[in-house]
Amino acid sequence: MSIERVRSWYWSLGKFESIVALSIVTILALLLFRLPEVSYFKGIYFNETLQFSLIALFGLICVLMVKPPTITFLGWPRMGIIAGFAVSIAVVWSIMEISIGYDIKQPFRVKIAGVLFILSIGLAEEMISRVLIFGTLRRFGTLFAVVVSSFMFGFMHVNVYLPEWDGWAAYWHVMSATGFGFFACALFIATRSYWIVVVFHALADWTVVFDKRNTIGGEDYSVGILEGILWGIEDLFYPPIWLGLLILYMLRGKWPKWVIRLAIKWKLVEQAEAITK
């Protein structure tokens, strides 16, 4: 079967069939985590970086096969007021993550390996979740694509808890990753840049490698069912999802009144211009 026929077949699929096809592609990508280790030298993240790099390459091949409109987002970013606002939020968020998770005791070579590792995470997960999944689902509407791609991004993280299953930890991680996906989609759309989102994603994962927080706990805490569910909902509606929805709202040309008042106060726009929009 030629690439043109595969592309034509995929773009003819409906919503449900597209989600099924993208789920299969995602599972195939995650199977790359099950490759045998090629290096047993611990502490430099070689195996993990290789796995994520292969996933990024697999995702790129899929993108080149189906050619979603977001393939143009692999070029230079488009910057404007909304994009600048989104990037500013991403910068503040990244600074907060770095400030709570920078272990200065690690050797320099481990720091370099760690940076390459988190960059590979961003390259892989954003290629699959944003460029491919969001990009191909956007034909059904931007909101639909944001919601579905964000939840699929969240469910990708179940893989972290296999084969040693921890139900509550997996649930909380999926929900928090889904909330992150909403903001990542908004940043992706606002800047039209895969690369900006990759760097932001890598910095947001800073504590995956550079975690200086005290992880030594006390007694084990048994989570109740209702409490566990509510914690997951709280993780989902953590500020990133609200910031993402705000940016998506602004991208539609509908600015919140408090944003208009600030813009007028800071003399970014004329009052008459702001009121008429």
C-alpha cells in the first residue's frame, strides 16, 4: 500500500475511527519503551534518551505520512500579543519548576545527560500528542482536538506504572498530565511552534531528573476512594488547564474584560479599539 493511499484512507476516517487509529499508533510508540537496554551504565539516562528519541522519530515518520496541517508548526514560531502572553506563562512556570528541582550535587556529565533526557521527552511526546494527534483531529474542531489529544496525552503516562501497577499514582499522573496537555495545546496554537512547546515541556519535566526535594516519607498513608478521586480532579483542574483555556478563548478573538482593562491601563491598546472588539 502506497503512502498516498494510507494518507487518503486516514483522512477519510470519522471521529471515532480516527481516535482508534491514533490510539493504536500511540500504543506502538509506547512499545519502544520495552526495547532491551543497550547500556547498563546507570545514571546517565542513555537508554531512556534513546527510547524517547526513537519515539520522536516514529512520530515524525507518521507525521510525514499523513501530513497534518500542523506540520508547518515545525518551522519558525509566530509571535504576537497572545503568543507572547502564552510564552510568558510558560517561562514563569519553567522557572518555578527549576527552582524546586535543581540538584547541584550531581556531576556535570550527569547534568548534561539529564538535560538531553528531558529534551528527548519533549521531542517525543509533543511530536505524538501535538503535531500528530492534535494536528489530525483539528479537522473535527479545535476544541475537540484539544480535549481528545490532551486526554490521550494523559493516558500515555499509564505506561510509567507498568508492569508494577499503582492505580492511584497512575490516575493522579494521568489527570495532571491531561491538564498540562490543555496548556501545551494552547501554547502550540498561539506560537505555531513545535520547538517552543518542546523546550517548555522539557523544563516542566525538570524535576524528573533534577529533584532536590526530600522524598523520604513517613508512615504509609492509605487513600480513601472519594479522597483519591478528588485529588485526581484537583490535579486535572490545576492552574495549567485554566491558563490553557484562557489562551484558547483569547485566540478566538474574545478577550476577557479584565485583560482589556489591563491593556488600556498599560496603554497597550486604545480604549475605543478595545471596546469595539
